[in-house]
Amino acid sequence: MHKALDRVYGLDLLRGLCSLLVVFYHLMIWTGHREMYSWGLHGVYIFFALSGASLTLAYKPRFDSGFPLGSFLMLRAARLGPLFALASTIMFAHKWITDDGRIFQAISAGLLSTSLLFGFGNPGTTSLVLGGWSIGVEVVFYLIFPAVLVFAYSRRSYWVLAIVFLVQQAFVELTLSGTSDVKVVWESYTQPLAFMAYFFCGCLIGRYVMSGKSIGPGISRLALLCVMGALVCLSGPSSAATVTGLRGVELFVLSVSASFFAAFIEPRSAVFVKVCEVAGNMSYGLYLLHPIVFLVIKRVAPGLALPYVCLGTLIPAVLIALTLEKYFERPVRGLFRRYIFTPAPA
């Protein structure tokens, strides 16, 4: 039986890189610069593949040993819930103060977000937090993860992958038919069905890593660099063109390949280990909080040039993310773990 892997440094590194891609994507469009669609879209989609790989490595051995599904869901809620609730509360307060006439919709969205089940109810429009839709989709994948594992470890797993990918791409093509802008059909598009092949591929990556096979850390680093470079440069002329057609298939393959190669990166120095740890620790907080930091920067110093906006947003967002991870998220997770792993009295 394989040992559970709670931390893979290469996946942490890629998680941090993707969060930076999303941040720069948003900052560029918020300041009126070019919209690099693959940065914002596939920077998020890679998270789904990373999630599938990380969950498989961490929980497949535990499930084989009889780890309860309820405990798994509680641990995942402890991982996502506290910071998401904090970010949602801040955005709710912002809407309340600005009084945009939709306060009751904000209350409804806040209540739904607190449950973390808004992935079942159009997450693209029910999350108070920008980018929070992906958290709703993640929770849906968490709920079906044990079933997904069964298919990922079946003898016909690659046939299942082919079917899942075809269904996903058919959904994307049909949803975006007749439009060049994903935002026009954002509510219909941001559904778990549009991203399930990323998650399933992640589970297959986790299975491959646990098989003990290796491609070598040197090759994996070079391959990841090439793949991420291609992904960054292959942004389409429109958001819809970036996820549909041949370009959409190419970027899907690049996104999954990035996750695959990252899984085999093995830090050879203490400095590289620290870089990977920081990248992983900051990724979730940076992803959720950078829009909030930008709102503050925009109010305090409007009209800043892009380089100053990037520095003024990125540096505080990273510091806040790391601080909250250490002094808020980690203690809350510790409380959950003590509750889950402490045997109940006879």
C-alpha cells in the first residue's frame, strides 16, 4: 500500500505560478491593457487538475485504509471554508457600504457561499468573491471524488477519460456557440461539466505518480517551463476562441501537461523547497484576496500606471495571504484535524 502524500513541492510551485497568472490577467484588464485570455482562464483550469492530483496522492491510500468520507469532506471544508468566508464577508461589507441596490441579492449570495454548495447553483453568478466560482466547482468535485477515483483506477480509465473529455468539450462548444466572449454566457459556462476532464486528468496524474514511475526532475523542470511558456503565448483572439476549437484542445493538453510535469519536480536545495512552500502557501489567499487589495489601491491611489498597480497590489496581497495562512487558516485546520483524528471516548 502506498503512503499518502500530503505535499508535493512541484504541485505547490505550479499552484503559485497559476495564482500569479490570474493576478496579472486581472490587473491588465482592470487597467485597460490587453486581455491575455489563457492567463486568466487556464490559470484557473490548471487548479482543477492540481486538485485531482493532490487529492489522489493524499487520500487514495487513506480511503484504502477505511478513512471515512465524512472526515475527508470536513478536512476539505476546513481547507477552503475559513478564508472563503472571510473574503465573502469583506465583499458583502463592500456591497453594503456602496449600496448598489442589490443588497438582498448579496445577502442571498452570502448565505449560499457560506454553505460552500453554491457550485450546484450557477457559481459564476452566486459567488460574492471574484473568482469564487471555481471554489464552488471544486466543492462539487470533492463530493464526487470517491466515485471519480473508482473510474480513475479502473482498467478502462483512459476510455473513461476520452468520454469525459468529449462530453466536456461538447458542453463548452455548445454553450459558447455564436459568441466570442465567454462573459456573455458566463452563468451557463461556469458549471462543473465544463471542467470535469481537468479534474479527472489530475486524478490519473496522481495514480501515475503513486505507481512509482519517474521522468526525472531535470526533464520535468524543462518540460514545465516549455509547457507554461506555450500556454502563456497561445492566448486566442477572444475568450471563446481560447477554449473552443483546436486551440481549446491544445490549451487543455498544455494545462494537463503542466500539472503532470510539475508532479515530478523534486527540489534539490533548501532554497527551492522554501520557494515551493511559499508558492503553495500564498496561492489560495492571493487568488481570493487580490481583487480586494486592488479595490483599496484604486481608491487610495487612482490612475497609477500598470507597473505600480502590479507592485501595489501584488506585494500586499502576497503578504496578507501568507499571514492569514499562518495565523488564521493553519490554526483552523489544526482544530479540525484534532477533532477528526482524536478518537471518540468509549
